[in-house]
Amino acid sequence: LTMFLLVLWAESGYGMMTLNSVLLPQVSSGGQGGRAGVQSHLRRRRRSWVWNQFFILEEYVGDEPLYVGKLHSDVDKGDGQVRYILSGEGAKSIFSIDEDTGDIHAIRRLDREQQAYYTLRAQARDRSTNLLVEPESQFIIKVQDINDNEPRFLDGPYTAQVAECSPVGTSVVTVVATDADDPTYGNSARLVYSILQGQTHFSVEPKTGVVRTAVPDLDREVQEHYLLVIQAKDMMGQMGGLSGTTSVTVTITDVNDNPPRFPRKSYQFSLPEAALVSSVVAKIKAVDLDVGPNAEVDYKILDGDGLGTFRILCDPDTQEGLVILHKAVDFEAKSSYTLRVEASNRYVDTRYLSAGPFSDVVMVRLLVENVDEPPVFSASISRMAVSEAAPVGTDLGSVSAHDPDASNSPVRYSIDRQTDLQRYFDIDSSSGVIRTNRRLDRELSVLHNITVVATETLDPSQVGKAVVLVSVADVNDNAPSFAVDYQTFVCENAQPGQVVETVSAVDPDKPENGHQFLFSVSTEAAGNLSFTLRDNNDNTASVLTRRAGFVRRERLLHFLPVVISDGGVPSLSSTNTLTVTVCDCDVHGNHQHCSQGAELPDGLGTSTAVLLTCILLGVVMVTIAMNRRRAEPLLIDDERDIRENIVCYDDEGGGEEDTEAFDMFALRHLNQTQPAGRDAAEPLPPPSLTRNPGPHKDKNRLFQEFIRDRLKEAGLDPTAPPYDSLQTYAFEGRGSATQSLSSLSSLSSLESEQSYEFLREWGPSFRKLADLYGHHEGGGGGVASGV
């Protein structure tokens, strides 16, 4: 039968505990017959383990192991046959046991805050057989607490706020301290709170740690921050207890318990009379000891003679009262103003109204300083009207300005010419009368905007300006004319009474009742048998055919003079010629051929064609004038005449020393200057030809013809520059120290003969040269021209 040991603890006094052993029968079951049974009664046999001590103090610092207790079994007769064994938490490392006596010792210092108790198991065995003489028992060794930990404020330091003027006992903050010692044993963890600093204004509850106000008159304006030192002490605050402290920073928050106050009873400021409207002319400030919204102030002008001249606003940044000029001031009219200004809190706390009104009043005096002001016109904008038919010197009206200062300086008038560049108007410098200086034309400008300047004669730096608007009234001074350049066509197969064109008119004038144009045919054309005119009475007229059978080959153009009159007073009229072109039309009336030559492009009217004809005639006249100018003898002075320089020679001459071959006058006047006895039509050959005829005579004649052709083309070309320079040459001459510069002579004779063919590849401009040199044999020659 297996037995279990139920350990029952029985306290027999402080420091002594008996462990009684109770045998419990084990429920057993056998395989025989499957019988099961439970023994319901207990047989009790007393066995006891005895400890002399069951607690051990923490933090033991002695040199010897600390005695904990003693294990003993009543089986032990003291003959050494029983051996005690200890196992469990801390066995052998923290606790040791004497196998013979059962004494237990702590071999290390213990800390209850790290581990408060240890669970161990005890065995008593027979030394000879090593069998248990007692069932194994479990017991606990508790570490007894000592006051070795001071209180700590884990959430400190603290910050808190409380409103000023709060009543006594207002809760501010709760401080909490913790003690690591055993709260269930002794007073080591029983704390008491006290205030070490700040106790004159605050208090703390000893048990709860609630900090409260101690006085009713906390004033933020006197002191805004308080630093408190709170202490927590264990052992219920008794002597020898451990303590810890923390700090609490209390901020006193503001309430609106102070009204705004002006530091002075009155203010005086000066402002120039030229101060601009809406400018700040004075600043005042009411001091409010509160902060934030409680210190926001509103200013208001209660009364005074400047109530409508000035206004006051509050600067949101500085809380200053800004006195602003609302209307312009004039020293000569009023030199001082007085205002009564009130400053009051924007937000008022009704709890503190009993202390007095939350506003203050101050007197503000404003003195106007005299300044030299520019002349002032009686009207800043004047309007005048004049007829465009008014003669020069007509009076339009006058302007008036005066010096507002006490000196009353005389004023001179003038017109700002930047506003009257064409000088249409003039002004009398003394009287200010404005007159016309030129004839006006309403069709050019309906309204003239000029600026009149008034200047003080005593101080020319003082200048006033005014605007004068001159409107020009219309008169009937423009005759009507065709609205557009009409391009009218009529078909050869047109029938009598057919409308070929509807014309309208325009008139730059603007009559009050609108235009009323009258159309008619001039008396000279009243007998026109081809066309007639019908006034439609709506400012248009229709052109109709009076006959049929128009023949384009017989008469291409027909002209119809149309007289247009306006309804003005006096009535003006103009004669406008309508050109009608006869066209060859198809059966549907579509124009096919409308002229003997090339037809005009669409939209090209008669006036445009006339303009083009005039331009063409002008070009022809300019060309003729240029040719006549070239035909006149040029200057004889070779050094000054640099316009046309034509050199023609075919003789090598005597080099640079030979000047006979360069008779510039003879070369320039080949056609004008002829020797006696020669035909005028025959050109004069150059001196080299008369002096040294040779086999090159025919080639030189070709050169002359070529040069004349080019000169003629250049003379008739309107796009060519007015002066030409053309030179021909065959040889460089002899005796030149620089040798020949001709690119043609730089080639060998064989290369020269073969290289002339490339001239044909250069296009039509070099075809003449290619013909001249294409069959040249021997000798070097060339032509160079420049324009």
C-alpha cells in the first residue's frame, strides 16, 4: 500500500512551526475481478518535522552563514543513522544543510525585493539503506523585509497649472511615490507626504499626495510660477524612516481681473495739414496687466470736435490705439482738435466686475501744423465744349486756382504740353482763360484731355494741377463719298432696267439725326443713254441699264458720274464716278471675259488700277531721268570722279611708266567726243588701237560691243546701284615689279586653251565670255567686270 504525505502546518509560537505528517491511504485497484475500492477512513500516525526558525532577514552582512532553521525527524535517535537532504530553490547555492543535524544556513545575502520566498523539499534517509525514513516534505523559507528602500516618485518632476484667484483648497496636482519594501510587513512601505518648499501658498495631503492651494489670493501679475518640493517618507513618517522628494512647477494661469489703464490722463500730438487721408497720425496705448485674450483692448472715440475728422483702430499685434486721419485737415480752417477716447476690454469676466469698470478714458489733443500747400483749383475736373468750326483764338472757358496758405501767393497758369503735344490750346497765364491755338477737327479727335498747371509765383516749387476735358462739336464740313471702290460689270446681253450695282455712301460727320444721303446723276451725264440712277431713299441707290445691246469690242468701259449729297446745313455734295465694265457672259449671266487684255484680279478696283498705272509711270520717268543724267559730261578731274571708271586697252604698253594708254577722258566719252571728219555713229577706237593695229582688232571690237551692252543693261536696271565700275584688260603691261596678277596668265598656254570650256558650264551669265575665248589661239587676255 502506497502512502502520500499531507503536510499540515501548525503554528506553535513565534519562530516555531511544527510539520505534522498525515498518512493518506492510496486508492488501489486490482486486476482480479476488476474490483475497485476506496478506503474511506483515515489512519493517523503522527510524524513531525520541527523548525526552530522559518524566516530569514534580508540584507544580512555578517561574516558567518546565517542560521535559518533545523530539520528533525522523530525517527532520528541521534545515533547518526538518519541523513538529511535539502533540494529545491536555492539549495546548495543559497541554502546549505548539515546532513547529521539538519541545521539549515544561508550562505549568501538575500534581497526580498528580488525574491520574497523560496520553496524547498526535505528528505530524511537511512544512512545505511538510503531509504526514506520519512516521506519527502515541502516547505517555504520566507525572506523577512527590512526598510532598505526609500520612496520614489516615478512620474516626477511634475508640472501643473492653477488659475489665479482660485479659492483655498483648489486641487492642483496629485503626486504618487512608491516604496519597494513589503507593504504587508511592518511600516516599511507606509508613506506620508509633506511639503518642504512652497508651503506658504500650497499644501499637500499626507496620505493621498494631493497638492492644493493654501491661499485665496494667488496673483499671476505678482508671481506667475511656483516651485514646490514634495517629500514622501516611509515608516509612517517616524524617525529613522527613508524619504524621497520630487519637484512640482506650478504655473498660475491668467484671468481677466485687471482693467485697461492709460498711464497718462491726456496726450498731445502734432500732424501736418498735408497729412494724407487714412494715414496714422497718433498712437496711444492702454496698459492691461493681463495676457492673451484677457488683455485685448477696444478703443472708441466717445466725443470731441474731431469726431468726424479722425477715427481710431486697435493694432492687433501691439494693442495700441491708432488714430487715423479720416478727412483732410486745413490749418487755416482749424488748427487743433480734441478727442475723448475710451479703452475697454474686449472680453469681460463678470466675476470680477464688482472690483470696478473694465475701461478707462483719456483726452487726446491733435495740433495741426501749417505747411506751404500748392495751389488748389476750384474744380479738379472741368468740362468745356467748342465747335470744330471755331476760329483760332476762340475762348473755351476759364479755370481758377488759389493759394490756400495765409501768404495767398499769386498764381500763374500753364498747360502741360505732354497732354497737348499738337498745341491745340493756349491759356492766359494770369486769368486762366483757355483759347484755341489751332483749328480743330472733330474727325481727328472728338475729346481733348489736357492738364492745366497752376504755379505759385512766390514759390515755383508749389504746383497744382487740374484736368480739363474739351469736347469738339461736329459741323457739316465733309462731303459724302462712295462707301467702297465699286467694281461694276454689265453683260453684253443685259436688258433695259436691269440693276447692275447698288451703291451706298459714307460721311465722316456725325449729324444728330443720322445721315440722309441723296443720290443723283450729274447734269453733264443726264443724257446718258446707257445707264441711269435710282435713289432707294434708304441711303443707297441702284444703277440700272437704260438699253440693251452692249458690245464689248466697241466700248469696254462706261463712266457714270454720281452726285451724293448729305442732309446737313449747309448741304455738301461730291461727284463720284462709277466705272462699268462690259463683260462677255454666259447664258446664266456669269462673267467670262471683262477686258481686252488680262483680266484684273478679283477685288482690284478702278482706283487700285489707277494707282498701279501711276506707279508704273513714275518708274519710267525715274529711268529716263537716270539715263539723261548719265548722258551728261562727267567731271574732267580724274582724282575726284570715282563714279564710272571704264578702262579699255589691248596693248601691253610700256608698263607702269606708260600713261598714254590710259586716257581716262577719252575712254569715258567714246560716244560723245569724236575726232573731226569721223562719222558720229562710228565709235572712236581706243588709243592703243590707233597706235598699234594688229591681229587683235576684231577681238577688241567684240570687247567694245560687249562692254556697251553691259553698260546699257546696267543703265536701264532700276535696281542697280547708281555708280558702276567696269574694267576690261588683255595684258597687265610690261615693267611691273609685281609680275602679272592675272589668274588667266598663271596657267600654261595649253591649260589656258583648254580651261575656257568651263565657262559654258557657269550658266548664261558667262556665255558671252565662252564665245569670245572658246576658239582663242595664243596670247593671254581676259575681261573682268565689277559693279
